[in-house]
Amino acid sequence: MNHYDSVLLKERLSNQKVSSFDGRDVFILNTCSVTAEAGKEARRQAEKIKAKHPDSVIVVTGCGAQVETKLYEDNPFVDLVVANSHKKDIPNILQDSQSLYKKTFKSNIFKSKNLYSDLISSEENRTRSFLKIQDGCNSFCTFCIIPFARGKSQSVPISSLVKSVQKLSEENVKEIVLTGVHIGDYKDGNQSLEDLIECLLNQTNMPRLRLTSLEPIELTDRLLDLYQNERMCPHFHLSLQSASDSVLKSMKRKYNRKEVEKSFVKIARRFPKAFIGMDVIAGFPSESEKDFEETYEVLKDHLWTKMHVFPYSPREGTYAYRSPSLSRAEILRRAGLLRHLSDARFDEHLKAQVGTQKQVLLYKTNHQKGLSRDYWKVEIPSSSVQKGEHLLKIQDFNEKTKCLMAAWN
């Protein structure tokens, strides 16, 4: 999401020929606020930039600027704070001399009806591109700050997305990753995510389409039917968070353990070789030892490939912040057990790829590396390769980088 927003902002600044503010160089930090650490890192970056370029103007925008406004307003290294509610105005703000007298540009994100989206060009030296189809979220999960940073769920019309994909295809992009805060919430009138994908498959010639995170209950039969099309990459990422009924209820998730298990079974039956990733939070405030063991056992019993484990950290502004947290040591212990399970599973699946053939899209920036349709990183030990997608034979894997090694067929 932030990557797409940054590319769009760069294009808008370029189109309006904005390269400085009051004759000074400008640095723009497009911040994240998913964790408190993300905000701390952004403020460290601001200090580093100011130390190296003391006469520059540092603009902080993005989610951090929206939900942690005061921290950036009080920061001596930050010159302008432009929240998500005003991100589209950054080129005009930098061209307006009156901006010298105002540090913060922010309004109620829930009243914003201006979705930050537009047709974008492909980035130089890239064969893949992110495309934002939706922004905001209506779920208000108890651990999550994002609705307060991005506002209500809004979707880009299908007609605009078809034009974007056609444009990127003409610019030789070979893969589109459909992204958003909650893409399962996608709506264009009465049309859903499945309708969007169907239109992209029927009305564009983009070779590869990939989806970002989905909740287990969003893996509908119709969506899985669309994955029968070879242009849909056999790669699923589940926003799981837990497999305990009690914890899921405390998180205010809209599914239960039974539906979590059903999602694994549905994928395994229809796409047994698909790459399945997921996000899991370890040590949520209401997670008892029994709840944790329930999640662990469910995950141990089903087919998947890799788990992104997030040790729970209290996030001010969320409902869960009011609840007493588990000890940090216990949170990290549980996270460690889940990561150990993930590492073992990933290594097992990695080794199983040796001897297979894969369609690999080579990156323009480095023609010796690429990504398979089923989301495996592949490296080719040769300097005489061409960009684009190629059928490669997997020969081995690099234990250190967990990267598959391939050769030309």
C-alpha cells in the first residue's frame, strides 16, 4: 500500500514539476503506523536526514502523520506534517508560499471521500507492479490502528482498474499485485472482488495476477474457481491472526476456528502445490496458554508454507490497548515456537521444489533473480539471461538465503 502511494506521489510531484520548497531540497517520508516501532524508525530517519542535509525540508506523510500527528509536530527535525487526509495535496502545499506559516495539514479521515488512487506508470527497471484496488477498513479489529489512519473502506471503480492494468501491460509489466487495506471488502456498486478479477482476466492481457491478504471466509468457491485460470498466481496469503475461537472473538474477527480450518482444506484440495502464507499474532492480551496451544495444533495439522509471526505489542488508540498485556518474555516465547514451526515447514516445502519446473519472472533490476508464479524466489547462476518470464528447472537451493537455484531447460 505504502509503496503504491509513494509511486503515485512521485508521479504527481513530477507532473507538477515540484522539486523544491522555498528553494530548498525536499525529503518526503511516507510513514507506516502498524506498530509503534514503525513510527520510531520514521522519526529516526528524519533525524538522520536532517543531520546530513540541515537546510532541507522534511515532510512526513502517511499513516503515522494521521494517527501520531503530535509526535511529528513536536519533532524538531520535521518541517511539515501532511496526514493521509491531505496526502493528495502535497504537490500544491509545496508550491504554496503560505505553507511556510503552517506545519500541519490534517482533517477527519473518516469524512474523506478522496481515495488516493490514479493511473500510474510502471517503475523503471521493474517487471512487477502493485495496484491499489481499495483503501480503508470498516472492521475495527481490537488490535489494529489502520482504520484510524486510512478511514472507511473505499474502492477504485473496475473501469479505472482495467485501464490501469492495460496501461501497465503496454509498458511491459508482466505481473500485477492487487493490494489494499482489506481487499476482501472490495465493492464497485454491486460488484465484488470476484467480479473485478473476472473483468481483469477477460478485458486485459496481463500475464500474471496476484492477490495480497484475504481473510479465511473470503476464500469463496467462486474466487477459487477463478484461480483455475493459469494467469492467477497459485499463491494465497491469509490474514489469520489466530485459530482460537476465544481469541478471534476478542480480536473482533468475523470468523472462527472451524472456518480457519475450512480455508486450509479448500486450498489443499484444489491447489495442493500452492504457496500459502499467513499472518499470526502471538501473545494477544486475552490469549491463554490453552488458546495458544489450540492455534499451534490447528496450524500443525494443516497444509501451508510460511507464517509471518507478529509478537503482540500494545498499540495506543486501539481497544486492546486497554487490556493488560502478557509479559514480554511470554509473548516472545510463543512467537518463537510459532516461528520454529514456520521455519521447519518452509524448509520442508523449499526442499520439495528441487527437480521441479517453474515459470519464473525475472526482475529487470537483476536478470539473475526472479519470482515464480507460486511465490518462490529463484536465482539463476548465469549473467547472460533476458528479462521476462521463463520456464526454469530447479536444481538446488541456497540454505543461507532460502532462495531456489535454477538453470535453463
